Amino acid sequence: MSAQLHAGHGDPHMVHTHGEHAGHSVAMFRDKFWLTLGLSVVVVIFSPMFWHLFGAMPPSFPGSEWIGPVLGTVIFFYGGMPFLKGGLGELKARQPGMMLLIGMAITVAFLASWATSLRIGGFDLDFWWELALLVTIMLLGHWLEMRALGASQGALAALAALLPDEAERVAPGGGTETVAAADLVPGDLVLVRAGGRLPADGRIEDGTAELDESMITGESKTVSRGPGSPVVAGTVATDTSLRVRVEAVGESTALAGIQRMVADAQASSSRAQALADRAAAFLFYFATGAGILTFIAWALLGDLPTAVTATVTVLVIACPHALGLAIPLVIAISTERAAKGGVLVKDRLALERMRTVGAVLFDKTGTLTKGEPDVVGIAAAGAGQGGDDGALLALAAAAESDSEHPVARAIVRAARERGLSIPAATGFQASSGRGVQARVATQDQGADTSAELVHVGGPALLAELGLETPAELSAAVEGWKARGASVLHVVRNGRIAGALALEDSVREESRTAVKALQDRGIRVAMITGDAQQVADAVAQDLGIDEVFAQVLPQDKDRKVAELQQRGQSVAMVGDGVNDAPALARADVGIAIGAGTDVAIESAGVVLAGNDPRSVVSVVELSRASYRKMWENLVWATGYNVIAVPLAAGVLAFAGIMLSPAAGAILMSLSTIVVALNAQLLRRLNLDPRDVR
């Protein structure tokens, strides 16, 4: 199964990567952090510069002066290696960012500290404790960041998992043999039993069945397929078995085509650069320029020792701990708050982009609607109103009570919700594409009568029985059809007793979600494979701005691109396999958690429930998180704007010059401010029930 579907499209785990973390794992950063933290505590305890801040001396014993250099070297090479490698990669790519900034700072601190420890040049630049804390805090920041990140890496595997591993191939003699689905070739005849998935694309040669095509179309209603009908790999024959002639396998199937679209769309949406990296690039140039100018200025003044000391101090403190934690802390806290509110953030860039979304495109079925049919209309023939409607519904529920079809369940559920007594039924028979029949025991003025033959079905049933809709029901039936509702007739002893209308009903929460988004300046659009009149009815009910109806699965992706070409940043909300390419193509893909694995894996944000109001919560979270990111970055970079010139000695003429120890204290204070500011995100209320 998977071999063919996966072949030729590369490793799905490489589709969506973050360059600064390539080759690194959450576990690696976690393990390095904890070991480095333990070593750093020891380095700080034996650091003369640290104790000098308090006017004291560190613990001392023979050889204790080498604890800092030895452990600091271990920390530099063990804990700092991801940053050194990442910095080298950014340097080669000529795209300086956080890794290069960190790598430069720890390298300068390492060399200066060894020069001091070996008494080379007569400098007092013992940065071992600062080096240790810098590496430790940066490892913590990257660990938090990577733990908070999610990737859409499982989407392709989830698509492949929709195909069965084995198939029953019909032998020339009429028997069947079990073969691997990957071994099927066009022209093979396969047997698909009731409840089984089709192993390949093909055409039905024998049998008629209700097919669940929701994994492709996203629509909950089963579709009747008979001889000559094309069928798609991964769909399910719900009620009876079929014999299907294979026409396409592996890479040629519709499912594989969707897989390719997902891969292409994911690749096209993964090129954005993180906000912290942009700030780090600015600080790299700022620190490098400041360091060069500092050295030149002091060298021209003839003070080479001060030139070296000031330059090293500038380069070390130019990589503030606060910048390394500014974004990761906000991401970690915001994703934690989101999870408590039923929102799983899988991609930090998706969360960042959500604040800029100008249009939200909702898939209709299962997102704005319940995804299952409901009885929305009852019309009894004869006496007209009141109790007759209830009696008609009870009669239909009795005939459908033994069926597992979604429509049957909806009718029975409607009868029970109305507190109706459902009569007993016997002799149940289902006829694919036409309806059901059963003998229902009825009562007349308290006296039991013989069971009556009751049919429930659509137009095909009426044609088979030679019946036409009575004039008294025509207005109701035509009105339902105009809305796109499914109409079923109830036939009692050969006469039409009435009709029922069933629709995929709108969620009450959808109205609040649509209005709340519009109140925040966001356009709301809806996309569906349903007929135009069905889509228009739902859109009118909800006040939706734009509707895309009768959209084929492969075209959903194009509709997202169409909105983007208008200059809009688009968030797509969906729950089906057919939504996966559109979810991946959108600036932000939001999957309903109750949907398919593929939709979930293709999205950057997943809603644990099926409440569309949670989309508004994601918008609020994105905007609040971005504000905190900027506040933290302004503080972190603002610290540099002040601290770097002081360390360079611009006020040396007034006797003010920032020492390495003082710079270290300011960095620590900056980190504390950033951490406390990020904690304010915990006050954000993400309960969708409170959306207004």
C-alpha cells in the first residue's frame, strides 16, 4: 500500500523544516540543557567574577581555579555545539540570525576567558560563568521553542494509511485470492466487501452500494454507486459488496494526487522567517559593527588593553539572554494556554501569521454544520397539522429502526427527541438507492390492527411504486428541494402518507463565530462540494460574505490560492481529506479535531473540539502573542541599544564605562523582565463559550 503512494515524493519529514533547528531534536536540546545546567551551577559557584559582585571570594582549594576553565570548555563544546554549527550554516548561507549571534558571543567569551585563565595579554576577562549561563539559557529557549513547535510531517503518511494493505483479487475461475494492494495492476477485478475500503481507483462491474466518500469529498451523505460508476481508492462500501475493475493504482490514484498537492502546498508555505531571527540578524550587524568601531576607537587612542576588553565585552553582551527567551517563552506559554482552551498549535509560524489573516475560509460540512443529517421538515398528507406530523415521523422511525444508515439514524433520533412512541416493526428490508420497507404495527382508537407495509425512500422509490407527490405536499416538497434538502416520502399501504426533509443542519456556534470574525475585520467565506442552492441557504443563514459551491476536491486548493492572489492572507478551516491540500496551502491551516487524521496533520493549528468559535480564540491568541513578542524584543534590543554603547565606552570621558560584571547583571535583569512579561499571557481567556 504505502510503497507506491510514498514513492517519488521525497521524505515527508523534510517537507516542513526550520533551518535553524535542522538535524536537532527536542530530546537533544532537553538533554543538553539539563547537563549544561548542572555544570553551570558549579562554574558559577567557583567564579571569582560572580563573587566579586557581592564583595566576596569563591570557595578555594588546590586546583579550584581550573574548575571554571575545564567545565566551561565542556559546556562550550557540548552545549554550544548546536549554536556553533548553526552559526556556521547561517554564515555560509549569508543569512545571519540567532544561531550566528549566539555562536559569536560564546566563541568570543570562550577565547577571552582562556586568555585570562592562561594569563595571556594581561586581560581580566573571566567570562566562564557568563559563557555557562548564556549557553544554558539559550538551550532552554530552543528546547521550549522546539517543544512548542509542531510540523505537518505526518500528513503524507496519514494519506497513505487510508488505503488497505491487502485486497481480494477475483481469479479467472471466479474465486478470490488475497494479495497486497501494492501488487494490483490496472485490469484486475477486486472484491470489496461491505464495510471495506477500495484498494484502488476503478469502475464498478457488479453490485450497487452506498459509498462513504467523505474522505475525498468531505460530505457526510453516502452516495449510491452501481455498475459503470467510477470509484476512488480509500472510499468505503457501507452496505453491500462490490466487484470493481481496477483502472489506477499507486501514483495514478486520486489519493496520490491529493498527496502530491499536500506536499507541494506544505513546501510553498514553509519559507517564512521567524520574528526572532529577523531581530537576531539586526543585532548581529549591530554588535559586529559596534565591536569593530570600539576596537578602532580605543586603538587610535593608544589604549590597546582597553580596546580588547571593551570589544570583547561588547560582543559578549550583544547576545542578550532576553532575546534568546523572548520568542520561545511567548510560544511556550501561548501554546500551553491554547491547549487548555482546546487549541493545539502545531506550527509557530501559523500562530504568528494568524494575526494578519484577512479572510477565513470554512469548509461547510462538519465545520459550520454538524456533518450529519437532521430532520428539518415534516409534512403529513391528509389532516394537515399538529399530531399528524408526529405520527408520520413515528411511522418513518419504525420502518428505519433496524437500519444503520445515517439518514435512518437521523429519523429515529428526531422521533426520540420529540418523545414519540416508535411502533414495533418486522420484516425490514433495505434496497440500495431506493429506500427501506418494513411492516409496522399501528393502533387505531386503542385497538391493535394488523401490521401495515411502510416504505421510506426518495424519488427512485416513488418511481418504482408508480406514485407521485400529492398536490397538498407539493409546496413543502418544492421548498425543501429549493434549499437543497434531501426529501424522503413515507408510503403507507401503497399511499403516500407524507414527506420528510433532511439537511446537514447549521451549528448554533457558527453564527457567533462568523459575526465575531466579521466584527474583528475578517471576511468569512465558505467552500463546499454541495449544490449552489444548499450552499446559498447556509450562507444566508449565517451571514457569510462569499460562497464557493460545487467545488471538486482538487479545486479547494485552487480556491485558497485564488483568495491569496487577491492579496488576502487566508486561514482555511476544514476536517476532511479533501481539505488537506487547502489546509496546507493556506497561510494558516486550521483543522477541526473531530476530523480526519490527514486534515489534522496538514494543519498548523488543530481545534480539539468542533466548535468554530475556537477560530476566534486563535485570532485573539495570535494577536496577544505577537504583542508580547514585540514587547519582549523591544526590551531585549533596547537593552542592547543602551548597554552596548556603554560597554564600548562612549561615556568613558565622564568616568562611566560598563564593566563585564555589570553587563552580566543587566542581562540577567533583562531576562527576568522578559519572563515576567510573557507570563501575562496566562490571563488570556480562550474559552470559545466566551467569544463575542
